[in-house]
Amino acid sequence: MDPIGAGTRRWWVALVTFERSKKRTQSILPADCQGACGWMACLATAEEEVGDRIEIALGAVGLKTVEIQDVTSVQGPEEADEFDDHLAQNMENLEQTKTVVWGTIHLYRADSDA
């Protein structure tokens, strides 16, 4: 069964900003960082699904989505390499049960205690 429903899946990349959630602990961000941004890729049948799938993936690891922008359809890892080479590598190694992968993230520090 197709984990994301019927239809033809294709790759989308998006520039995502996220922060630690006050509700859950997480192991992605160092203690002195409030959040990060970077390119993420998502397998989806339509652009409208991309934001929801990314939010679910971030929430599953204790992070909160701040902004998703520049959602762009790409043919595959070869085109994603233009955005982030680490992202393209992760797309090539996507686990069968997953629909979202991360690229390089750029941390930002909190103004006060993170």
C-alpha cells in the first residue's frame, strides 16, 4: 500500500524554519540553540500535502514548524543537489516507510535561555 495515498508521488523541496517545542524534548538541536532552518524534501502527490507532511515529521522528533517557503517540485536527487548536496544524498537513501528527509540545517541561537 502506498503510504501517502493513491496517485503519483513526486519530490518536493522546501526551505523550512523550525524551533524546539516546549511540549517535548528533542535531540536535534543543541541546548544553546532555539531553532534552525534548512532544505527538506518530501515525497507527495500534490504540493498541498508537503507542509502537512513536513510538520508531522518535525513534530515526531519534538520540533515545531515556524515557516515553510519556496516549495518547489524537483525530478529527483539530481535536481535537489542544486539546493543542498546533503539533502540530495538523503533523498537517494530514503527509508521505505518515510516520506520526508532533511538536508543541512543551519542553527540559530536564542536571545535568552533556549
